[in-house]
Amino acid sequence: MVTFNVGDNAVYPGHGVGKILSIETKEILGNKQTFYSIQIVETGMKIMIPKDNVASVGLRPIISKKEADHVLSILKEKDVKIDTQTWNRRYREYMEKIRTGSVFEIAEVLRDLFLLRVDKELSFGERTMLDKARNLLMKELILSTSEAELFQEEEVKAIFGIGHN
């Protein structure tokens, strides 16, 4: 079972990177339960997660440098078969991947939408999803590598919309 300490960064699927603000024990209906109090970096939202539910909600530590390198290799893949099904079907499939909280699945969604954008106009939902995937990945990648290292390649800058309009 994964445990966190106050001050640790953790990833909450669908919301992104958060910081463990406190570990609190509360009594609810006569049962004592320990909670992680987490503040999501991107939105400032505060979430309390029972320590016993960490695995079921998918709360996890920040990825390692090695895993970050693997995410970047996924993002840079060009020889990918993009799903040509209808946009709403593709949207549902991509949302499911984002909900898993897996950086590798989120990287695939970002890469696929980025490549798809070259060939055709993305729907509003797909553009929103592209931004969400980009935001979920960027903060975690910066924490597991460094901003300077992450954005040293033009290709990666383009995917994250850095220095381009």
C-alpha cells in the first residue's frame, strides 16, 4: 500500500498533481478514519481521501525520471494509427483513458489528438480534451524531470503549446 507524507506530491486521476497538506484522523459515525488532505496544484481544489481508499481512487506518487522519458517517447511517436471512427466515439474512448490516471494512456491521448489536429479540425470537445491531457501531463513531467529538460526539444514544445501560437 502506498503511503504519503505531508508535503509529498501525488497524482489524483482526472485532477492532476496535488500536494499532501495534512494527514487527519476523523471520527465518522463512530469509526475513526485517517484521511489525506490534498490540494490540487492546477485548480487549488482541496480533496480529502481516506487512507484506506488510496488504491481504489488511484492516488499515486509522481512518476520517476525513467517513466517521464517513456512518456516523452510516446508523445514523439509519429507512426501511429489514429482512430478514424466518429469523433464522439473517439471522445468516449479518450475520456476513458484519461480517467485511468495512467500517464502513459494520457500521453497517447495527447499525442493522438495532436497528430489528428494536423489532418483535420478538432471538435470543441476534442480541443478541450487536448488541453486537459496537456495540463495533466505537463505539471507531473516538470516535477519528475525539470522544465528546462522537458522543453529542450522543439517537438515537445510544440506538443505542449510552448512558444507557438
